Amino acid sequence: MKVVIIGGSGLIGSKLVTRLGEQGHEAVPASPESGVNTLTGQGLADVLAGAAVVVDVSNSPSFEDAAVLKFFETSTANLLAAEAAAGVGHHVALSVVGSDRAPDSGYLRAKVAQEKLIRDSSIPYSIVRATQFFEFLTRIADAATDGNTVRIAPALFQPIAAEDDAKAVGERDRRDRGATAVSL
């Protein structure tokens, strides 16, 4: 089965491409580096030809509120339109646990907007929500550091390894194939 991974050269995408290839799928990584740009639509029709499933693990190059919202809305709308035109049977998207409960975060508002576009589309879908990745802990601490002080909210969170996340996204595809709507 041909599976196109949008963001296929990134942290999760590259692991997913390997994992799906090992399972016997034709796993096709798609990113601006490979000539596929979801913001402009460049290369989408070609890469989606014959695809049964599209997995979107892409991420915004900017985390500024307006830019991240524009990225997810534009990218997702272009991708879903191209999937419908190509007859793709299932859309899988990686999102964030609790995104709908943190309206003050521009990034999480953008993920909620992305999820709404997916739910409102005609493409059967799965939305897989994950926690932060262990691989991002240093970046999280750096962003919360002011001088010699690290300020982090007094909240518990349970990070996941990127490899485990890629495994969950790949398994989700197999379990939900043919479903009309699956929202996690």
C-alpha cells in the first residue's frame, strides 16, 4: 500500500517512513526538500497519485501565533483538497494531547484549527494526539530559562519517545483503515 508521509524527513516522519517500509508498505516521504510543498500545493498531485493513506506529521517553521495558524490552516486545506482529488482513502494527522484545553497557546489553537479542518473534510481520518517528545526536553528547558533560572509550570506531563510516537501513528493507520471517522 502506498502511504505518503507529509513531513517525512522530520523527527517523526523519518522514523515512520522506515517503520512502514519494514512492514512492506510503499512509504513515500514528502517535504519541501523532496519537492512537495503543502503551503503552495507544489508537488502534491504527483506524490499523492495512487496513495491509499496520507500521514501528516509536518510542523510549522514558525511558532509565532499568526504564522503557525496560517501554516496549519493553509497546509491542511491544500493537503485535504489534493487528497480528495487523488482519491486518497484515509488521512492520519499527528496532534497534541490537551490542545483543546489550552486556548492561550497560539500553537495549540492552530492544532485545534487543523483538527477541525480534518474533521470537516470528506476524507476518512484518524487524529493521533501525543505528548511532548523526550527529544524536545532540552528545547523546552531552554525556552523556559531566564539567566540561571528555569521557570516551568507546576504541571505534570508524560513525554513520549519519538520512536514510540512513530510506532503509534503507524499502528493507528492499520487499525483505522476504512473507518469513516476516528477521533482520539
